[in-house]
Amino acid sequence: MHTCCFILPPHLLRHISKNGSPSQRKSAIDTLATDHTIRLTRATYQLLEASAHQALMSASEIHEQRTIFDGGHGEALPGKVVANETSTTTDDQCVREAFVGLGATFDFYYKVFNRNSIDDEGLHLDGTVHYGNNYDNAFWNGQQMVFGDGDGELFNRFTCSLDVIGHELTHGVTGDEANLIYLGQPGALNESISDVFGSMVKQYKLGQTADQADWLIGAELLASGVTGVALRSMVEPGSAYDDPRLGKDPQPADMKDYVHTNEDNGGVHINSGIPNRAFCLTALALGGHSWDKAGRIWYETIRDKGLKKTSSFRQFAHRTVINAGHLYGSGSVEAKAVADAWNQVGIRV
């Protein structure tokens, strides 16, 4: 089963619904209501059942298959076709950004990990732009990407951030491979994996090394006047924003500050800061491009049959050390860097 995953967490929207201006509160309340409805009504969707969207290609023909739809500010999906591989001419910035973002994510997975789309079988990548009215979110619903335009006061259009697109599509990869349950520590790992690979999609597109990357998720989303730099900081969890309307970034940087809560599926968007930081520490310690070694270790871990859908942070950390050993040797610099990173966030492996 593939969970419907949203880039903006409910705790942030709830804070806006209490502390924003009247128009901001309305947008946040409407977004929360829409998100709740989507969670309740989305039918179970299995990637391998998506035959209507599946492109069967030989190895020599592998390339992205994208379609962008215009939702017309309604909530019926997918909407009207406005761009695909044979028709890309458009003046709509959201359409262009969504089309490029889907392609950049496909290219990253294929060129770095030899993965043919989200399901490794050439899944067609679909996205709907202009969803809802001032809708403050973007999500992967197990079948396609969906982008709101934002309210224009706190959040910009949700197509403008490449790492957000990579993040959401990676939920499909995780669902296809590890199928981590979207609750508690497995859910926070699910969110963290999306942040990790979403950030690498942007770094790959920009040709950045680990020490050149900003390690921010959704830096482009915050509108002018918002006190903050992004939705999340992977390298410094808890520092992304501190604004009276959004609240203060609640992410912990290590296990001693782990947040126990019943909200947000047990804090999946909050506690993901801990494994996020472990990945950053690994990538920075190893140097070079984050996808070359740290990314490879994380990728092989989500494909590892020893990883269970209920895995805890410690169990996931243990698998990353094992996979570093498989790839580079059990006593290697790479394996030590992974273990050291987890130890620094309070997880002994």
C-alpha cells in the first residue's frame, strides 16, 4: 500500500490556522480539510497495477515518460493534459517547472542508480498543477504528483522547489521497495528517505558536492517576509524557520530530543530530522558528491530485504552499516563514517 504523503506537515498548517492573518488562516484550514479528505478517500494504489500508465521499454529506449495536467483550481484529478513528451510548449511557469522536475528526478534515479523510474519498470510520471484554490501543499498520492499554487503570502507555488518534487516522488520509490509504514519511527524514516533523495536530486541537477549543498528542503517555498530559510534543514534540524505565523521549526537533531506525539502519525515530519542529520554527517565526512557513496549506501539499504516495514531508527542504522560493509568493506572508511554519523545523533550501531 502506498500512503498519500504531503510536503507540508499538519502541525505547521495548524499553527498558521491559529496565528496567521484571516486569509492565511482560511488557506491553512482549507488545506488541512482537503488533506484530511484525501487521506480518508484515496483508494489503495499499487504501482505494479498501474498498467494504464506503464511504458514498457527496452534498455536502449529508456527515457522519461511525463504528462502534466492542469487541475483548473479544482480537486478532480488528474485534470486537462497541458504537456507531455511530444508537446511541451507552454507559457505556464508551473507546468514548465513540474515537467522539468519530474524529468530531473527520473534522470537522477536512472543515471545514478540505473533505476527505470519510480518502480524500476518505466512507470509513467504524471503531475497535476493548479490543484485547489490557494492550496498550500504538494503531495504524492501513490499514483501521481499534485501541486498547489500556494497562498502567495506565506508559501509560493509548490512546483518551484526541485527537492520537493524529488522528495514526493521518492515516497513512491520507498513504497515500491521498503514499504515502510507511515507511523512513528518507520514513518519518520520514510520522510527522511524522501528528504535525503530529494536533496540529492537537486544537488545532482546543480552538480554540487556535499559541502557545496545547502541541505535545505523547500527553500524556494517560503514567501517574502517569512522568517525562515526553508521547510527543513537537514544539516541543522530545528533551524529552518522561526516565524510567528508558522511557529518554530520543531525538528530534533538527535535522539535525546526525540518528540513523542500522537499528531502527524507520531511525528513523522518532526523526528525525521534525526536520520536526516545522520545522512548529512555521513555525506560530509565522505566528501565528494553525496550520491556517490552515502547515497549508494542509503539506496541499497531501502532495497535491502533485511529492512522491515516496521524498522526503527536503530534497525535502519544497522542496515546502513551492513550495506556500507557490503559495498566498501566492513572495516572501510565508509562503514566507519556511517557508524560515526549515527552515533553522533544518539543511535549506537
